[in-house]
Amino acid sequence: MRDLSAETFRQHLLEKYSLPAKARARFENASSSTSTRPLRELWEATDLSASDFADEVSDYFGVVRLSLPQLLAATPCLDGFSRRFLRESTIFPVRAPNGNYRLAVADPSDTAAIRAAEIVFGAPVEVAVASFEDITTVLDQRIEADDAANDKAANGPSQQSDDDIESLRDLASGAPVVRALNDLLERAVELRASDIHIEPFRTGLVIRMRVDGLLRAIPAPNIPPQALISRVKILAGLNIAERRLPQDGAARVRVSRAELDVRVATMPTQHSESAVIRLLPRDRGLLEMSKLGLAPRDEGIMTRLLALPHGMIVVTGPTGSGKTTTLATMLSILNEPTRKILTIEDPVEYEIPGINQSQVKPSIGLTFATAMRSFVRQDPDVIMVGEIRDAETAHIAIHAALTGHLVLTTLHTETAAAAVPRLIDLGIEGFLLKSTLRAVVAQRLVRVLCDRCKVPHRLTAEDVEKDPRFAVIGFAAGEVVHEAGGCERCGGTGYRGRNGVFEILEMSDDVRKLVGPQTDSHTVDTAAMKGGMTTMLEDAVRKCRAGLTTVPEVFRVTTVR
């Protein structure tokens, strides 16, 4: 092995690589005699990848080079070593194939770390070289595996020392990890993503972003998964030492000149923790009713409903179907100085000046039900409750509507008609429902075709015959629809943005007659359609024929009846 000197290695790199003046000056300042981590500073001063730098170290010092798969396959020998020491020194002690002790190091010039390992083992060690990133990754995985094994054996919480927690905090606060998270946030803003999913698996880290309602995989940064998760938790003010329980947090960040509210939710998984970051741009304006995607007839119905002095309007649909945006649009229309409006939400996604908005906090007893009880003593004109989740909230909302308030809320049902039996299942008596429920709005979101690259397509007989749903929804051979193309503007997907498809069930006299203990959604649906209700499927087909979306999108978000 050559002279174990960072200084001679620095000179070697300067002779081998031609660096720009600025980079050369930074490089020459690295590896000072007072530095405690000379080779790391040298690496960070170059443009070399961690792997290429490790190759240079191995070649120059004449030390065996180990790859990440080799490190993962080796038998670790971590007993007797402080986790903080292993991470700070970037070393990974293992058994060599011949049975001797081997020390994988990123910096062979760190003789103090090598000597310390020999003292722990009480025997000489073979030195091998691996990259800074590979050693950090394998240390993170092995230490997490040890924690999980200890948890299982003890059937109790993992015991992490203050040193371990501080070391993890230092790792998460390092420049590579901070830069990786910032890059992810910038990429999300660029793609117009609503969520970032950070998911560790045995094979490595997976990053996916939800764009226009669908997840899209993107390249993951080459950093330890737990370091990135910890950075996210620090950002959201969460406890980085707690890995056994789900946590929720929030923060406000500025990314690419855009100010964002971020909501973070973590979940323990088999391979460490996963995290989801919800991105809520603070400067997004409220939509006008005409831009929600309502047909002219449905827009007129909605305007008429919002003019009612009291009663309950329910918006239904699954998570991510745009219910919150629809409710916020309704509130912005109702928001006048002559009205007092109170909301209880989980979370508050749109901040609307002039409206008193509250967020549920179950940890202190502030639930939808408890907030609603207080609301009726605040002299409101309009109440918005983010979701009816239980019988208690349903009863309070009904009674608020009965006593002269306009109540807006949401339910999770597949169709507008299904909201009626659902409320009855929650214990609302038929006569109360007849008196208070004014309408149910069901909705979904379809992706909108990119105007620059959408492609017209004339349906063939083969298209129609291979899928019977074409005939059911009224498409015939020879009809022109549009398909997704793909360009730079839409990121190659062929879609850009989303639009709502709706059905509005008004509680007409014919529908009210059907409300009772045995009410079923099919009967209500049939009566509503006889009364002129446009279904979500019909609305989606209309948008498809207008060239706003595609047939696959219609099939994806609606049910062919």
C-alpha cells in the first residue's frame, strides 16, 4: 500500500485532472493539515461521483475495492463499535472471505479509525475501499436491521442512544441530503405534482410523484433512505427518533420562487419508514364556478342551490376527486361581508380571507363533532364541515341545517344517490333528511388533453367491437375522438391538468318520496335521472366528445351503468 497521505493523493488528482480555475482553487484549499476528514473534503471539491472517487482511491493506495453488493453480502461485525463513530469515520467492519477482520473504509488515510478498529477486534484488519455513499447506505440498512431485530426480541420500543439520534440528525442535515430534498421539491413544482411519495424497499429507494392524479416514478437520489426520511421529518417538525408509529406534520417552504404549504405523513414499513409530502401552493387562486367543469345546466343548479338560506348540500366522491376545491369555490361565492362563515377542516387546504377556518386536532379533543357543537353558538350563517365521518357529526350537521344554517359537507360515496342511504345508515331519520338535504353533488376528476399534442382519432369497427363499453356509452364506428400525444409541455404524458365531471342530485318531490328506512341508491338514482339529472358518465362523455379528454379517461374514472 502506498504512502497513506491525503496530501500526496491530492497532488495526484491535480496532476491527473484538468480542473477549471475556480474548482482548482477550491480543490487546492481542501485537505488542509488541520482537516479531520481530508479525503471527504477532496471528494466534495471535485466533480467526481462517489463511485469514481472510490476507484481513484483504490487505484492510488493499492487497496481492494468493494462495491455496494459486496458490502451488503458481507457479514457485518458491528459489536463494540459506536454507531456515531462508524458513521463519522465512514467505516464498515466485516468478515473477509478468509475469516479475518476486514475494514471497508472510504478514507484509507484515516489511520486513527483503522487503529481503533484493530483495538476493538484485538487483531490486525485488512483494509478495503468503498465509496462514501455506499458505506453510508450499508451502515444505515444494517443499523436499521439491528434496531428491528432488537424491537422484535424485546417486544418494546427500540433503544436509541442520544449519540445515535444526534448522528442521524447530523446526517440528515448534511449538504447532500438537504440538496436531494430541495431537488425533489423543485422537480415536484416543475411537474405540477400534488404529492411526493418516498418509499424504501429492499432493492432501494423509490420516489414517485402524483401528477394529474396518477403516480409517476422519477429517479431516486443516491443517498440513504433513512437520511432522506429524517430530513423530511426535520422539515415538518417531527420526532426523528420515533420510527415505530405514524407521524403527521406541516411546514411552509419556498421552492423556485413559489411558496408552498407542505403536509407530511410518515408510516413505518418493513424497510424503515415511508413518507408522503402533500404540496399545497399558497398562491393558487380559487376557481370560478365556470372553471370547475360544470355543464351550463349544472352550473345554473349550483348557483340556485347556493342562494338557499338554509339546508344541507353534500359533495361526494373518493379521496382526490376534487371535493375540497369544489367546496372552496362554493365558499368563495358565498363569502360576503353580510355572512359569517365557519369551517372545520382536515387540513385547511385553501385559506380564504374573511372566513373563520379551523383545523381538527384529535389529540386535544377538537374533532368535527366538537367543533360543530361550538359553531352553532357562534351565530354563523354558513357552516362547512370537511367530512361527515360518524353518526354524531351527521346528527349535528342535520340539526344545524334544520335550525336555519346553510351547511356544506362531504361524504365518501360512489354516486350522488348513494349519499341518501349512507346518511340513513348513520342514523339520520327519514323525515329529517327530507327537511334538510337540498342536493348531493358527486364528482370525479379526468385528465385534460394537452392542447399542443392531442391527436384526433376516428373510431374503427374494431375499436368498438373489442370493448362493449363503447356501445353502452353511445360511441360508434366513424366517430372522431382525441388521443393523448406527448410533448415537452405536458412532460410526454399527453395530458396537462384536470377537470371535474359531475352529477347533481336535487332533492325533488319525487326523490323525497323515496326517502325512508329501506331506501336504496338504485331507486333514488333512477328517479333522479327521470327528473333530468345528468350522470357523471354522461358528463364525462360530453367532455370526451368536446376533445377535452380521452375515452380511456372516461372508463378510468366513471362506472358504465
